[in-house]
Amino acid sequence: MKQSGNILFSGVGGQGILLASELTAYAQLAAGFDVKKSEVHGMAQRGGSVVAHLKYGEKVYSPLIDPGTADIQVAFEEMEAARYLPYLHRDSAVVVNTQKILPPAVATGKASYPDNILDELRNRGINVVALDAFAVAREMGELRTANVVMVGAMSNFLAVTPQIFLDVIDQKVKEQFREVNKNAFQAGRDLVHA
Amino acid sequence: MTLNKKETLWLSGNEAIALGAWEAGVQVASGYPGTPSTEIMENLSTYADVYTEWAPNEKVGLEVAIGASFAGVRALATMKHVGMNVAADPLFTASYTGGRGGLVVLTADDPEMHSSQNEQDNRNYAFAAKLPMLEPSDPAEAKVMLLRAFELSEELDTPVLFRITTRIAHVKGVVQKSDRVATSDPSIEKMPGKFVMLPGPARVRRAVIEKRMQSLRELAETLDENRVEEGTVTRGFITSGTSYNYVKEAFPDAAVLKLGMVWPLPEQKIRDFAQKVDELIIVEELDPFLETHIKAMGIHCRGKELIPSQGELNSFIVRKSIDPDSVGQLFEPLDLPMRPPNMCAGCPHRGLFYCLSRMKDVFVSGDIGCYTLGFLPPLSAMDTCVCMGASVTIAHGMSKALGKEGEGKMVAVLGDSTFIHSGITGLINSVYNDSNSTVIIVDNRTTAMTGHQHNPASGCNIKGEAANAINFEELCRAVGVKRVVVVNPHDIDETRKVLKEEIARTETSVVISRAPCVLLPEEVRRKKPVYWTNLDNCTGCTACIRLGCPAISWNPITPGESVERGYKEKQKGYSMINEVQCNGCGQCAVLCKFDAITLKEDN
């Protein structure tokens, strides 16, 4: 099993990055790793670009991922997948939800949303896995499980077994939402072949 | 490592500090919300056997904690870095009095200004107020070190400063749970020589401070929290706080002197360490605090000539600053449209700032809160932002400087919680000194930016229980404001009319712009109307776009497309409401003159 790694979560404030990164952290803890996670609260949460750093290993000191060292990025929005490019390296895997949320300058017609932005990552040799997490979540019958679909897809790139994630969902998610979240995780996992 | 055991937890630094405060037997805690400190009080308020409260400002919070200490129990005051400026008055004299129960004053600094107006380094307060300061490196250490802070406070009869930064407060890590220590019984004890700081007793206490600092300097030499981690000595590091983590990852084999107490410093320990290593480098975020004092000891070292003094550090920056050739090439960032934070869809502040943005001669003196986002385009309706409460006083100062020229132009905008924090004293000044400025209180019934904390006007205490609520109208009239007008900012036509009238007045007037924050739980639960874009009617006039609402987007079209859609050929685009995001405030519907935005039920 890989002995350490860095996972970057990015998206737009209010998209629910927190739950996705929490489930991942708990799974890595259950697998026996030391884990640290860094978030930013306050002003940054009001619809702005947000990012969470998760690091695991035998002993983790810094809570921040160094530029050029994110092994996996989980992006909840397309442009937010590309914004953190300096954190990635050529062997990074980027799991991205193909949603586009227009930033103020675009919504007001002052700028345009870049076309084919994910190609910017692919052209640099980065493994980009694009999926419509909302479509999958809708099939599950609960739109709010889109985060967990993303975690499921991302889990293919980790050595942690899927059962550990399913156990974490059992422990951390309220009973009435457990089954749908476990299904969402599995559906996300089945979408990707790492 | 398993979290199934009850004693091992996964906590943020702030959650760990709340747990640490409870374990340390804290019985009274007071604070004012401020990122990144807020969750400490929020979490502590959920524990049994500790009294917690939101104070109207940091000075009040600290004085409450001093009072509890004088009554013989352990007490905690929490604040963000700039809050310590507000609390500095009691802080500097509490250094003279000491207390009875342990007193810890927590400052949460925000290097990089993630959610702050400056990035002051509050280690300087330890030096200036002659107080010891502890600084942990992660959540687990923060919890343990807080207990140590209370022990030190009682052993040496001193308030203890406890400094964290964003990367302690909002970092999650593994924390071990412990039992709560035995708490003390409160009592009244009159100690005038210690508690009454008139010149006579204060001069006596002044000498006590010097003795105390001497004892602390001696104690620092043997304190477990100041530890040497052996390693290669070609290059040795002195560091503290989260910077320690970056040194450990950038130079894992190097010898490190980790300072858990950053003031006063263990001089002998530093000398011994300096002698042992070939080259000494000080790694610290923000000011050269350790470096300055270590250089003053006559010790040769390097610090800020290598390490940046602005913004946060990380392992990469530390490595690159010291060994530039050791880091590889990074991908260049892409040129992407920025995504700054924005007021939410349906935010009541938007209606008010929209009206202000349409008033050309008005100068808007702003303040600290969600509404500071009124500065951003397309509203661009804020002209100053300095500190809590300064909107009122800066508007008054400008109006006095401008005289006749400022009449009908000077407006202050501040939130409900900010008004109570330190706006009310400014308003009293405006009334007393006959200001012609207009004060707008944007009252959204909560302290929104920090995550919806209750305040003295919200009707609930920190635990969410019913509490006395201040009535702003009565308060403003009581201090002598003759004109107090309440408007609903979602009603743009009425708001515009009221603003025009009140701003034109040559006496101090107060406009209370009142509508609840859309993120309040009761508002989230409320079934709201949904607005809908009838695209056939949209003329592309962009009146709604000028609100800057995240639920409304502009869709550019070519002349061909516009004809195809039945628009005039010159129409450059159309706007559309995202019905999922819409919170039904109706501001855009008021602005649309072409019936392109209507209530969903109507269609």
C-alpha cells in the first residue's frame, strides 16, 4: 500500500467539499494512516473558489500540500479543476465533476468561461477523469449524494479498499441516508477504471 | 490508528482547543466571533459545566474572563488577531493584576488574510504587554498545551497568551481525549493591592511583573514545550507554531529547536543550540519576532533575509527560500476568470447596495462583515473598510473635513453585530457632535460572515436559548437620533426613496435596512417563491445583471441567434435565472421593466 499521499479537493463555496474530504479522511484513518486536513472558513466560503488539503502518511507534519505534489485532485467544478494546476504533477489524477458554475465576471458578461478547459490538464499528461456526478446522483434518487459519487470515483486511485469507505459511511452517515450513500459510492467507483 | 476508541478523536484545532478548555477545568469563557477563532466558543458552548457567552466585542469578552479569574476560577477569552487590538486596554493592565483562577487569552492570527483586513503578528503583544505566550503546532498539541497555559497562569500569577493561526484553527488532526481536571470553587476575595490599579498599587505591581518575567525566562530553559530535536548540525533551525511543520518536511534530518513558548525566550537554550550547529536559521511566519530577539542576544543567525515576511509559509516556500536549486519546475497557473466570494442569491444586502450603487455622489464608508462584499463589481458600492465600527466614525470625520461640500453625500454602512460591537459609540459621537452623515444598519438578524452566531440583537444566547434582544430603533432614539427609518431592502423602490430622503438631510439619521440572512436555518426551511425568466420578453437590457446575483447569468448571442430567437438583431444576449439557486427575494423582478422576470406561479 502506498505509504503517503496528498489529495486536493477544490470547488465553489457551498458545494459540499467538506463531507467528501471528511469521508476520505476517515477512510485513511481507518486504514491506519496519520491524516491532516486543512480548510479555510469565513469570507472564502461565500461562493468563492475553495480548496481543502488532505495529507496522509505514517506521520504527517504540514497540513498543506506543497505545489507540484498533489497526487489526486477531486474537483467539483470544471474551472476549479484547472485553477490549482501548479499543485499538480505529470502523474496526478484529477477526478472532476463536469459542472460549470459561472463566476461573477462571466455571469455579468465581463469575461467568458474558458472552452475545453480540461484539455489544458490532459495536454500536460495529467490523467483527467471527467464525470457527471449529478446525473449519477439523480439516478440514485438523491441529488445530494453527488459528493459521495465523486468520492467513489476517486477511491479507485487509493489503495484503501472500498469496504473501508462503506464502513465509514455506516459509521458517519445518518441511518436514513446510509443506503443511498453507499449506492452512490459504489456507482461512482464503478464509473472509473484506474 | 482507529477512531472507534472513545479516547481518540479527529478534531479541528478549534474543536481540540474547546475540548482542551473543558479538560483544563475552564468555568467561564467569553469571546466575540472572528475568523479563524469562532468555532472555539461555538464548540465550548456544547460542553456541560462551563459558562459560555458571546460578548458584544473582544474588550468586553476579556474583561468578563478577567472577572471570572478574580472570582477564583479558570477563564478563557477568545478573539481573532484584530480583536486583540480592541481588547488591548484590559490586556495590558491584567498583566499587572494577574488573577486568582488561571486566565488564558487566545488570539487566532490570520497570515495571508484569508478572512481579515490585515495580517498583524500578535506575538508582538506578548513582548509589549510583558506576558508569556504559548504557540502550538497542530490540533493535538493545542489541546495539551492549553492545559499547560492554565497551569503556568496560576503558578506565576499571570494571564497567558495563547496564539494560534488559521493553519492550527482550521486544520483537522488526530487528538487524544483526557479527563477533566478538578475545578476550583469560586469565592470573593478582596485584594486591593493586586486588583485596584491606581498609581500606587500599580507601581508595586510593575516591579512584580519584572520578577515574574525573570521567573518565566528561567522556566523557559526547562519547559518541555521548548525542545531540541536532534539531527544533522550543518544547518539548525529555530522555529515555532505551524512553521515547525514546514521545517520538519522541508529539512527532515536537520536539528531543530522547537519553541512552544515564544515569549519570553530561553536564552541559554538558544545559545547552546546555536553553538552546536554550523549555521542557524530562524523560520517563522510574518514578523522577524524570534529573529529580532535572538539577534539582540548577540547570536548570529539568518531569518527574514531568506524567509518571506508576508503571507503564509509552506514546506515548499521554506525549502525554496533556503535551497533554491532543490525544488523542481511547477506547472504555470492558467489565466482564468477570478472567482471571488459573492453575496448569496437572495441576500438582503444586495438590494441596499444596488440602490447605493445608483447614487452617483454618495461616498460609502463601509465596515466588516458579509456586506463588505458590496465593494465588488458590479455593485462597487463601498469606498472604505478599515476596522469594526469605523464606518460611522470615518463618515463623520470626512463630513467634518468636507463641511458644506460633504452634505448629502456621506453614508456609513455596517451590520447589526458590528453596530453593537463598536458602531454605537461612533453614533453617539455623531449625534453629540452634530454630524450630517447617514448611518445605515444592515440588520440581517445574525452575525453572518463568521457562520451565523447570535448577538445581543438576535434574541438568543450562544446556546440558542431565548435572550433579551436590543431594539435598534429604541437604542438609536435613546442616544438622540431624531430620524430613524426602517426599510425592507428587497423592496428596491422604497429603499431608494428612503435613502434619497435621509442622505439629503443635514442631521444625523439612521436607516435600518432589515431582512433576515437567507442562510439562517428558519429562512432555509421557509418555502420561498421562485422567479422565472420569460425569455420571449427579455430585451437584454442587463438591469437585472447589474445586481450581481449568482442565480442570474448573462448569455451572449450572435446577431444571427438573436434573430432566430425573435429578438432585435442588435440584442447582444439574454439573462436567465437559475431556478435551483434562486432564493425568491424578488429584487430582480422589481428592476425588470419588460415582464421578463415573474413569479413561477404566475406562469
